[in-house]
Amino acid sequence: MGRSLKIGLSAALSAAVALVAISAETAQWEWEGVSRVVAIGDVHGAHAKLVSLLTAMNLVDADLTWSGGDTHLVFCGDLVDRGPRERPVLDLVRKLESEAEKAGGRVHVVLGNHEVMNLTRDLRYVPPEGIAAFAAEEREEDRNRGWRKFAATAWSASGPPTRAAFDEHYPPGFFGRMRAFGLDGEYGAWLLAKPAVVKVNGVLFVHGGLTEQVAALGLEEINRQVQRDVRRFMTYAEALEDAVRGVPDYEALVDGAPLVAEKGEADDCDAAHGLLGLLEGLPFATDGPLWFRGYSVENERLEQVALSRALRSTGARAMVVAHTPTGWGRITSRFNKTLYRTDTGMGYGGEPFALRFEGARVAVFDPSDRSVSPPPVEPPGGQRWVTGHEQLPDRELEKFLRKAKVIDRKDVEDQEEGRHVLMLELKRKGLHLRSIFHFVDQGQSSPNPRRYQHELAAYWLDRRLGLRLAPVTVARKVDGQEGAAWIFLESAIDLESIRQSERWELLKGLEPQIGRACVFAALVGLRRGERHEAGKMLLPMERRIMLADNTKAFPTSTEVADILADDYQTWDRDGDPKTFRWPVCPHLDASLASGLSSLTLEELRKNVGQYLSKQQMEALLTRRDLILATCAERSAGSESPPTGT
């Protein structure tokens, strides 16, 4: 490539950036006051299912002409790949786009990862019908050029490449499709103008999801970066067609670019570096808006803060995503109706459904009988991890936590203290579980310090008293860092989720457990607000209360009065929930009282002396004495639970 071609590439990139800038200035990403919004997840070439859905919702008539009036119809990405009739899907959506706007409505298409894959020449998931659909338009010169590239590089042990082998690898229509999805192609030019995210009536619509970091960029910047980087990749791809070995599809470009960047001519080298530098950009990153799956599959306790921040930073009340098929084959909701999942697996044979917003009502539309119903609520554990390890013996889990190999790790933000927590993915002898690893240590000289050692002391004390409130916890070293690892309870629901969803009935009948949990909190000296809400949990299948996050426990303070009562949920005679101030002392039974009474300083020194100072252990015993004395006084006075809030 000579100097004139380098200038041409620079000019093309400048034009691409300018085009995106002009598009961003004139584009609209947000709408308010829309009477009805309909969202559809991954269509993946399922033309017949899409038509049945649009027809049943009266969005199109018998001639497939828009009849939805001022409705806003949102396609949440992945119109293409997998299914046999992608091109009819694209053509129908493009037609409805112009018809809806004339009628006062709108058809929004947000980019999915499969649209971007096709734009960047990654055709791995295109079905045979999707290639053949472009055979009639394929240029002979493109096909011959592809054959020459193939013939020059595809030698094998059996001899030189044959045209038959070429046609098998790149059937008729392959190069026609690449051109149609190119910079100036019929579908490429159309898709390049599409956003990654839109907001309608305060609801975000995005294919994969917005992490809090991406959401902080704002809608305009997210869409600008996605459009810019896809266009740049396509521009670099055109410039590298002759420089890389083989047919210049996505695989050849990405695999060949490092060699070109190292040994190619200066002009090709620039293009190769540019292309490789884009692979971590928003359109391609695993945590970018087109690929992110965390909100769809991850445990709600791990992602609820991030989702809340993403919504808050974009001024949204909810997020609608696709990308990951639901495990139920229906549209579902998560995170207390702030996330809706619309991929029902149409591309895998699943049935079509649509999500409908009308005023404050959110409903799932089923075209088979034209019924509407609330989106089912998914269990908070998510789809990624199986549960059941909660039933394993403590000793087995302790051994696993100490000896299992760390195969992955992820920072988990601690709201008060910064990033002092890791999520570890562990494997050993057929077990594949996760653990929370605390390694904060603010030192015993700090006032009310947060220390991982307190987790270890709390676990020992919990098991010593027979409470079984704390998750299994062990001392462990990770990457040379000492800390406390406790088993992550995948199936647990935290108190914040129960409060937000007002599902207080889940706690019905658990008042004795909650009371003992407050006795334990008083014993270890944790005041209200010092244990994260995510650390107060319920294992619904076992009907068992759990407590985690004891890093701020064991102060040298001995006050317990304000800890011996907490807000609990109880029920009136009709079964309606009511909140009471419920003293914990009625739940200090003889067994727990005996366990508390028998604790000695010598026993504490022997078992937790390496974690706690003498002053902390003495304060613990003083709080123990106050708890027993207070409850003895209340018992003597026959204090009964109050009857009001």
C-alpha cells in the first residue's frame, strides 16, 4: 500500500468519525410520554414467529403494513443469524420503521452482538439460508478475488486447494452477504446508524445490559462510541483485505493483524494496530452493552448495587435486555421489577412473546391465545450457578475452602471501605463453588476497625453456640494475601430484596430465628447499619436465616441496649403483614442461654485469641453478661410483645 492509499485510509477514517459526529448531533435516544411501548427480544431470523407476534398485537395488518398507530416497538437486537429467514426479518423491520414514523409511532432497533458480528465479517452463526439469500446479488469479481486469496494460502497435506473446497467453505452468497453488510451495503449502512441503547418512558432498552461503568458514560456517548468503533473496524478491515492471508473475514483479519502490525508495510501496520486496538472497545468487550450477561445470569446479591447505579446514572427506572435466553422460555423479571429479560429463545425453537408497557402496567403478551400476564419473577440466584452445597457438612466445606484451586476472581465492591472483597471461583474434586474473600485489615488500634479476622472469630462463636447463622468461613491466603473466605450462598435472598419487593411473607414463622440472630448481633457488638443489608439473608428452601459480613464486629464497646430489639415482621389474625418492635429476649431459649453462660475468657483465648485482642474478648463477655441480665429482668417482669408499631 503506497502513500496515496495511506492518505485514503486516513481520509476514510476522518470521514467515518465525522459521519458519526453528525449522526450523534441529530439523533434522538430518549422519548417520553409514549402511550404504549412493546419490546421484542432476539428474533434470530424467526420470520413466521415474528409475524404471528406482530399480527396478534395488532401492530401490523394482514398485509404486514403498520397498524400500531403511535406505539413504539423496540427490537432489542439480534434480528440476524441462527434462524433461516433473516433477510425477510430485516426487510420487514425496515419497512415498518418508515411506516410507523408516518403514523406517529416508532420502530427502534438497538444493535445486538450478532448485528455487529455481521458488520465485522464474522459469519460463523449465519445459517445456510442466510448465505444463499445473497447468491443472486454476489459479484463475480468478489468471488474470484476470494478464490485467489483462498488458493494462495489453503494448501494442505493432500495437495493444492480445489475450487470445490473453496465453494464448500464459502458457498455462493458468502461474498454477497459480506458486501450487503459492508460500509455502503444495503444492510450495513442501515445498521451503522442504529444505537446500542435507547430510553423510552424512563426505561432503557439494550441488548446485553449496561454495567455501572458503561452507564456512567451516558446514552449519547455510549451510542457514539459503539457506532464510531464499528465503523472504524470496518474501515480498517477494507484496508487490510490484501495484507492478511486468506479470505479476509473476521477470523483472518484478527488472526492476521498481529503479523501485519509487526512485519507489514507502514500503512498496513497502522491499519492492523488500529483494528487490534478496537477489540476492547464497547462494541466488542464482554462487559460492553452488546455482550454483557451479568444482570441476566448472575446472583442478584452480586449485581443489585451495580444495576441500581446504572439506572440512577442514566435517570432510568428499569432496564430491558435480551441476549441471554431465559431458562423458562418466557419473558421474566429480576431485581424487583427493575430488569426485564426478553430473549425467549426464538432462534432455538422457543415461542415468541412480547413485553408491553402501558402506563404503570407491565405485561407479557402471548400470541398463542392473545393473553397478557405479569412477567414471572425469577429466583434471585440467577441461572449461572447451581445450589445445594448449603447442605454439605461444615467440615467438608471448610476443607474445600482451604484447598480448592482459585480458577477465577472478581472484585466485589465494599460500599464503605472500597475494594477489599473478592469473589473467588473455586474447584476441587468435582465441586465447583464460589466464595467471598475478605482481606481488609485496618488494625486493632483503629477505632471500630473493619477486619477480616472478625469473620473468623464470628464463625467460631456462631458454631460454638449452635446457632448456624454464619456461612462456613476459613482462614486462607490468596496471591500472598491473608484473609477470610466464606462460602457464597447462591440461593439466598437478602433482606434488602425482601424489603424492596415487600415479600415479608417469606419471613413468616421465622421470628425465633430472627430473635436469635439479634442476640448474636448484640453479642458480637454489631449495631444497626454496621452489617450490610446483603449480609442478612434467608435460605428459602431451608427456611433458614443466615448472617454474613462480621468484619466490623467485636468492638471494645459494651453497649447492647439498642441492639436487643429490631424491626420484625409479624402477622395479624387475618394473615396480613404488620411491622412490630419485637424484643429478642423471648427467643433467648435455655440452650442458647446455657451456651452463653459457659463461655470463658480462657476458651476465647484458645480459639479466637489470634483474631481478637484481650480487650475485645473481655468486651464480648461483658456484652454477654448484659444480654443475660437484661433478658432475665424482662422474663421476671413477664414483658409481652407490644401490639403496635
